[in-house]
Amino acid sequence: MTDGINGINGIDPNKLVPEKTKQEDKNLDFSKLLKDAIEEVNSIQKNADKVAADYAAGNITDIHQVMIAAEKASLSLQLTTEVTNRIVEAYKEIMRMQI
Amino acid sequence: MMDGLFKVLDIAASGMTAERFRLDVISQNLANSDTTRTEEGGPYRRKTVIFQEALNESANGSKNFGGVKVSSIVEDPSPFRLVYDPNHPDADAEGYVSYPNVNVLREMVDMMSAQRAYEMNAAVVNSAKSMYNSALGIGR
Amino acid sequence: MFDNINFEIIPNTMDALSLRQNVISQNIANYETPGYKRKYVDFENELQKALSEDSALTLKVNRDQHINNTLSLGKIQPNIQIDDSKSLRDDGNNVDPDVELVRMTQNTLKYNTLSRLMTYAIQRYETAIRGGK
């Protein structure tokens, strides 16, 4: 099975993966997930803003472009909010498990 | 700047009033197109309205836009129609009767153009209503 | 929070469009006024210029610059100009009712779209405030 266990007496604690490291991996994953999600939604918001400003200034005349960008921004924000809520809850759940 | 849209309604209303007035005058012309006898003596003389841009002195910028107003009603100086009819009670010494200088076709054309202008101003009112309603819906 | 582009540029533009509606309405009401020259509103050019000089709208963001520039973007003044062009009519009036009506429809449409966009922006803020709950 695992390398650290040889027969009944042969448990080698050094070979077993320490839980502390596992904990840190999970930390990195979570914060990276959150960061990426927030950056993505931020850039979609910025794009929607830019498109709205261009429309106001007369640079864009197609309404559908503007409306689609606005809708994307709205949906992506709602989705991201929901996803980050879930991620945070999952993280809290795992934190509770350590104790 | 909500009063900006109310101002649009006032301006359009002034346009509609002016065109309605013009329609009244046209209607007067048509009703009297054969009137050989008026109170001042002589046949009816065609009338037209003169429009003028209405501006209020109170403020500057667009705040003084007042639309349009009728500045005066003038009589058309063109000559009367002479018709030879010596038996007519209003015939002159040579037997000619003077009929009003109203050209019915011309009046009809003017009437259609007054009507069109009236409808355009009504379209302005509708567009202002649409804008107003959509501004009311902001945030919902 | 309200230095966001949407809360500056969109209301400012809607002000300008409201003014433009006044001006178009004045033109239509004076369609038969002898000697009247049509008026129009200048706004989009100014806004375009300000936008192309503003780096906050590119996706690279510098926080301080962003705040300074967007505040000035919301203050663009529309101005009323007179179109002196020659008229085809002998009373000197150069209002073309078809053109004015089309402009009016475009203007209404743009105003309504901007108010819709404003609503989107507000709703996004509400989503963020509620945290999705």
C-alpha cells in the first residue's frame, strides 16, 4: 500500500505525507481560484463600461453590442459571486475538518 | 434635467397650437372662397398666417426656447378673380364681378401641410413621453 | 463608488440628449417659420475626444489616474449651434422635417438605451452589495 507502512511495526512517519502540507496546497488553490475569478469578472465589467462609454460618444452604433456586453457583465458578476460564495464555504468546511 | 423633457412638451404644444390656428385660417379661406360681399365692402380677401420663432427673454441657452407663435395674420394682396356676369347684383359698371383671390387647390395643399406639421409635433410629444418613461425606469 | 464611468458619463450624456430633444422639437415647431435656421446640439465629438485621452478605459488600470480622469469625463458641456446652410425654400427656412423626425427617433432610442445601461450598472452594484444572497 503506502511506502511508510512495512508490516505491523514498520510505520515510517516521515514517509507519510504530513497534513500540514496538504493544508497549504489547499490554501494556494483556493486563493488562486478566487483571484482568477475576480480578475476575469473585473475585466468583463471594464469591457462593459468601455463599450457603454463608446456608445454614449457615438463610436459604436450597434445596440446589440452594447446590450450583450452589459448582460455578460451582469451574468458574470452574479455567477462569480455565487461561485466565490461556494468556494469560501467549501474552504470553511475544510478548515472545520482539520480540528 | 427632467424639466428639459417637459420643455419639449411645451414646444411641441406651441407647434400644434400654431398649426391648428393656421388650419382655422385656411378653413376660413375655404368657407369664403365665393364671398363677394364682406362687411368692409368688396369680396373676401385671402388670409395667411406668419409664424415666428418663440423665445422667452428670461434665460439663455436652451431654456428660452418657446417653440413657435403666430406673429400676424396678413391679407394676400394678389388681385381678385374677375368674372363677367352683368346680371349679378355685385357686378361693377363693366359687368364684372370680383371674386375672392382664394385658390381652392392651394388651400387644400396648405391644409395637408398644416396637418402634417401638426402630426410631426404630436410625434415629438410621443417621443418625449417615451424618454420620460424610460428615465423613470432606471434601476428597476 | 460613484466615480465609476457609468455614473458619470451616462447621466452627462443623457443630459445632452435631453437638450437635443428640446432643440429638435424647436426645429419641428418652427418648420414653417420664415427665415428660421435649424439648430443642433454638439456633444459626441467632445466626449469622443475626452475618451481617447482617458487611459482609465483601457484595460490596464492605474488606480489614481482612473479617479482623476473619470471625474472630468462627467462634465462635458453640450452646446447649441445654428445650422446656417442655405435653404431650398424661398422663405429661407432650412428645416427638413424628415431629417428632424429621424434624428428625433435616433435620439429617443439612444436615451432609452442609456437608461437601460444605467439600470444594468446599478443592478451589478446591488449584486455585489448583496453578495449574491
